[in-house]
Amino acid sequence: MSLYQHARDGNAERLRDALGSDSAAVRRRAADFLGEVGEEGDQPTIDGLLRAATTDDDPEVRGAAVDALDEIGEAALEQLLEELTGGGGDSEAEWVTARKFARALEADRPELRMAAANALGRLDDASGLQPLVGALDDEDPRVRLRAAQACGTFADARAVPGLRERLDDEEPRVRRAAANALGAIGTDEALSPLLDLLDDGDESIRRIAAGALGKASNPEPVEPLARALGDESAVVRNAAVYSVIELLSNVPTQQSHAVRDQVVSELKAADDATVVEPLVEILTDGQQSRQRRNAAWILGRVADPDASLAVEALADALADDDPQTAQFAATSLKSLGGPVVEDRLLDKLGPEHAEDARAKAVFVLGQIGGQETLNRLEEYADDDSQAVRKRVFSAVSKLRAGGP
């Protein structure tokens, strides 16, 4: 049975057995899984990880064991610190303080420095930040990795200079952690160096950068993100679209019009499927109203009128709980026009649909419809809904007159 299956079954005993494997890769994976299934109070698992963290001959296994103890909980991490320092008894309480963890960042044993970096990241104590920034220059890449990750949990702008330097680290994992931490900080100063990473050779780095740049409060990332829409990686392209939408929500009001124009221009130049599919996902599954409104607005300007995926999402959004999203959807359907839009909106006229959505559908049809639409609308002249009847009367009048 595989280690993955043991982890799914919560079989910590079999995972502990795997810590004795001749394969370093198996031991490392077992430590990873024990961090997921282990619990505080599970002393056999903690003891096994303590042995791996302090005696295993492979540095990656020792590192995985340190992280697993951290994942199990603070008490397990304190046991590791005692094991590595020879402490115990009354000294245990001292290790809970950020000051003691900071001192451990200067210890000779790299595993102790790793554990200290993890611990400082867990503590809600601002005094731990500067020692972590100093640890970004540690000679051991495993320590630098965990220091960068811990800086990300603080999301404090004071860590930006140190994290920027780590974007050139020789260890890819450190570079990714530094990019993630800068994204978590999210200030324009922190995000600025991520612009250059959109052309990085590491797909993960490009994805991290593309996903973080939507937090910017200025339009500088629009053009680089638009270029990222042509990235060979689908995950990078998807992250770029999400960030473009987020960027529209974040830029100052006085800049929003210019940014919208630039966004539409750049997105129109990109591959249609690359842009439309993420926009539809934001509109249908997004949790933030501002982003969903922007997605509805942009779809009406960049989607192909025959793109059934976009038309379907916009038509469904006519019944959205957020009135502005529903209104933007109606405006975009009007902008798209065409037979696909007509057919989909005609399907929305039945009494099984929400009254307001039906009224909006009638309004749009009155702007874009032809003779067939006119014939269908006349069937609803005596609709039970007064709002729908009023819209039908107006739409029919416009269509009979030859359009709006």
C-alpha cells in the first residue's frame, strides 16, 4: 500500500515505519505525511520525527521532519528545540518567547535555525521580524527558505528589501518563497520587482507573480499582465486574467477609466479562449461583487458575440443577487447582440425565471431583436408581471418602429 493511502487512512504507524526506509525520498515523503496526520499528544509520531530531524543523514529528510513537527503544533516544535539545544525542564517555557527563537537563528545547527524560523513565523510577535530578515542571508538554503516563508506570514513592508534580494537566490524554492512573501505584503514597493518575474523561466515563479500583481494600486502591471495572457502555461494565463480583474477593483477612481480602456484594448488583442474562460469563471463563481461586476462588464467588450459560454454566463447573471452585476450583464448582452444572444434571452422569458431577470431580458431584446423576437415578445403582452408587461410594451414599440 502506498504512503499516500496510509496518509488517507490516517495510519501514522505505517508512516512512522517508512521513516526507516533505505530511500531518502520515501523517508522525506513519510515525514511530509506525518505532519498532516500527526496530532499534539501523539508522542510516538513526534518521537519518530524528532529522530528524523536530528539524526537522519539526508538534509532534505531532516528539513521535512522539522516542518512536520511545526505542522503538528508549537509543543512539538518546542520539543525539537529542546532536543537540539540539550535544554529541558524549566527552560521549556523560555523557548516560547520570540527572543529565544531569535537567538536560535544564530545556532550552529541548521536544523535548529530552521525550527526557529518556523516558530517565529507562527508567533504573533513583531519583534521576530528583523531576526527573520537577517536569516534571509543564512548560508543554508533550507533556512533561507523558511525565513522567507515566515516573512510572508508577517506581511510587513520592512521585509521587502531582504526579500527582493532573494529573488536572485540560487535555490529555486527560496526564490518562489520570496516572491510569495512579496505578494503577501502586497504594497506597490513589494509588487514592483514581480513585474520582471513574468518573464522568468520558472513557471511557478511566473504564476506567483501574475497572481500577486492584481493587488497593485496603480496601472503599471496592466501591460505586463496582458503580455502574460500569451504565456505558454495555462495556469499563468489564468492567474493573469484574475489579476487584471482584481486590478480594476483596486486602482484609484481617478485612474479607473484610463485603466479600463487599457485593459479592454489589451484583452481584445489576446486569444479569446484564454480571456473568456477565466472571466466566465469569475462571473459565475466569484465571491467578491466588484470582481464579478468587472468580469460582466469586460465580457461585453472582449467576447465574441457567438461565444455561447460568455453569453450563457451573462444571461444567467441577469438574475444575480447584486443589482449592479445584473445591470452590467444586461449592458454587455446589449453590446454583444447577435443571434446567440437573442436565442438565449428568449429562453429567459418564461415564468419559471425571476421577474427582474425576465424584465432585463426583454429590455435587451428590445434593443437587439428582429422579427422573430418581436413575434415572441408579443406573446408576453398580458404577462402576470407588471414589470415584464411594461418592458414588453416598450420593446415591442421600438422593434415595430425599426429599432431603438
